[in-house]
Amino acid sequence: MLNLHKNNSLSCTVPNQSALVVGNGLTASMVVAAINSVGLDVTHARFGSNSSTLFHSCDNESFITFLDQLIEQLPTVEGPQGGPTEIVPCENGFLVTFDSGESHEFGSVFLAIEGTLKPAPKDLPAEVTTITPDRPTASVVSSVCFLLDYKEITNPSIGAHSIRVALENQIAGGHSFVLLRQTPVKGLLGETLYEAARLAGVRFLRYGTKLPKIERLSTPIESSARFKVSVADIIESGEEISFDCDCVFVGANPIIERLPDGFRNLLSEETDQQGFLIQDSVHCLTGKSFHKGVYCVGPSSGCVDLFETMMTAASAAVDAAAWLNFANAPQSEEKMSVTEQCIRCLTCIRLCPHSAITLNAEASRSNVKVSTVRCVECGICVAECPRTALDLNNFLEDSFSSLIDRLKTETSEDTIVVFGCYRSAGRAISEINLPGNVIFFPVSCAGRLSESILSATLATRVKGILILGCHHGNCRSNNGTDWARVRLANMSKRLGSLFGKVGVISYKTLAPNESARMLRLINNFSSSAFGISD
């Protein structure tokens, strides 16, 4: 297994300045080139299809020139074949084990596989083909139908590619039909391409919630597949239109064969029940995963446009370099402490969304270790620890105890307690004046608020508790605010049975620049709380 950047053996690679790229084809090549340009060592583990599933709106000559220039940037060095079987976060990086059983440490890892993780439509005739850059072609004049937006909106680059081929087929003397719900005009010359195709005679039919019907027609020659397509066009007449065609192509995202085992395990919290990557868990601009140092670039994150993928690769490479510089910088203080109450139940390890906690296995007494670099102080592990053995050093449990003692002596019948993330609500509050009956208490993250803290607060007979987390996707922890929402939903009924109508609890999200909205949320909550009688 060889190093791609310095052209020497991988054993010479410095882990804290290295990146592993898993994938094949054009996406992986662009990622390798981008990482190479920021000065990091690169190891390219080839996995999956070698053909490109990226779409572009440039002519073939320009595209070939682009490929030639890209190839010139890449040294000819062999890397490990196959995907990683295990990727385990360590203090400043990842320990990766490959199919061969060989293990090496990397500072960051990239998933750059050709194809998305979404399932393909299952209710189409077998002869219907998904659209890829190398098909269909206009070499044979025919009647062709392009079905876009089937069950979900087609990626704009795939839609533009379909319209371009439809135009070429029309110019060559064929007949082209494009069925869609949303015209794909995003990207270079998208609007111009659509207008040119329309003027050339390509027939665009826009359907609504009722999906087009595709039937395979019996033909004397089996190799000559013909279809009958029926669609209720909502623009021209609103009535069902039927036509025959030789080929039907569906604009669906290309599907990869399988996700490498190492990534599947690492991203288990970011995939749905079918094992497909949840789009909301990947930040579109840089392809960052929730796990620090993990990047999903190109089709694996849902982006199949050539130019967007190229920019995403460059952005992710810069982000990886910044992450490695931060990860290897001296840390001034430990963010979390572990007391002797810890019984190594591993609850914290299972729950930590940032892989910040590991277990040091010892023959006599194993111990839990917290990575200062990876920990973002979301407090999820602290809130869920069954032995209260964990504590955030900058947001100690004692501060909550002090709050409870204060509430026991100062609480009036109209007191409202607002728990807010110090990064969002804690900044927004500086611009407003709180009502006299409101007590604001900053927390590291909404995920830190345990059921015991909320129960103890309600037991002081406060009128209500308002929790202000961060907007989804705008939380430093990413998981903390969503964890708080789910936790509150699960515990509301239990708290209600314990305290009746003594107090109410509500959860809202907030950004640091929403001071006016914060005051409005507090006032609205106070009004709703006083609508409940003791």
C-alpha cells in the first residue's frame, strides 16, 4: 500500500497529515487532486465502479481536456484495492483496517464512491434504463422518452443531461419526449438548453401527483423493445396523453453496489433503516459528516454534478487540512472528567455522536478516555450516564445544583426558567431585556439537559421551563439539539404524571442573531404557561 502524495511507502506517511480516499472513477480522482493541492499525504483505496456517474453541461472536447488536465496532476501510484473493513476514530484521526487485514492510521477519511446510496424505483418495466453519462446516445434515430422526477425530484444535472440528449436525438431526426414535474434549469446554460430543446421540437409534458404509466408492448422482435407511455399533462390540456416510443430512460440517481463496511459502521447513526445515507446529515457545501474528519463527496452525498463535486472536493480538502491543524494543536484543558463512579457500562461510548470517548482496556481496571479534540461539550453522555460519573469541566453539575437551591428559595408562582445553549440563546440574550419573572440559565448544549435536571427544576414549583436549542444543522454538535427534542418528547408524559399541571415544558430552536424572536418565544411561552391553572 503506497502513499499517493509523496510517492513513497505508506509506512512513511505521517498520520496527522494524511487522508484516505475510498472510491473510484472521476469523483475519487478529483478528491485526490484536491487533497494533494493542500499539501496532505493521500492514500487512494480503489473501491467500486471505475466509470464516472458525474454529469456535465460542457461539450465532449472540453470535458476530455478537463480529464487530461486532471490526470496530469495525479502521480501514477498504486494503492490498496477494496474498501476498509473497519474505521475506528482515535485521538487525532482514524485507525483503518483494509480487506487484506493491514491497518494504518489516517488523519481524515473521504468517501468518494461513484453512485448514491438511495434505492432505485422498483415498479418500472425491466427494460427501462436509468440515465448515465455514457447512455443514452443519439447514434440511432428513434422515438425516446425521458422520465424525470419519478417519485423524487431528479438531480438538476441529470435532468439537463437528459434534455441535451433529447435535443440531439430530435436534431438527428428522431422524436423526443421529456416527462417532468420540475424543469431542470439549474447549472450552466440550463435555461438556454431547455429553450433550444423546446424550439427544436422536443415535447415537454408536465405531470402532477399522478405518476406516468409505462407499459411494455409485445413486439415480434424481442430485441426491439417498445413502450406505451400514458401521462396526465397538467399544462397542455389536463387530459391523459398516450404515445409509443422505442426507449424509456429514467432520471434516477445511480446506485452503488454496496457501501464499504468501514464506512457503513462509522456512519451507522447517519443512515436510515435501509442503510442509505441520510441527506440531512451531510452538509452540502463541504460534504462533512457529523463525525469530525469524515467527508462524503460527490454521488455518495447526493451531488452528481461535475462542477459542484469539483468545488465540494476542494472545499472538503481545505476543511480537512484545517481539521488536522486543529486536531494536532496543543489543547489547553480537558473538557470532561470521569470519576471513580464509572463502572465501564459503555453507555457514553455508545451514545457519543462524535466518537470522542474510547475505552482503554487494561488487565486490572479499564478506564474511559475522552478526546479533548473530538469532544464538543454537547453533554449527551453526561445526561445519560446512569452513574453520574461524567461531568463537563466548563459546565459543572454543581452549577445546576446551585440553580435548584436558588429556585427553592426564590421561586414565585409565576417564575419561568429558560435553559438555552450558550452559543445561540446565550448570545441572543445580550440584545434583549428579560421579563422580571424569567430566569435564564446557559447550558453547554440542549443535549445536556437530563430528565433529572428538568424534574428537579419542576419540583421547585416553577410555572414552566422553556428550552432553547439550535436550529437543525446549525448546532455545533449537530446531534445535541435533535437529541434534546427527542428526549423531551419521550419524557413529557412521565413528567406530567409526576407533577400534573404544576409546570409546563416547551422546546424551541434559535439562532444567535434572533434576539427579537427569542423575546417573542419567551413571551408566548409565558402566556401559555399562565393559561394553566394550578
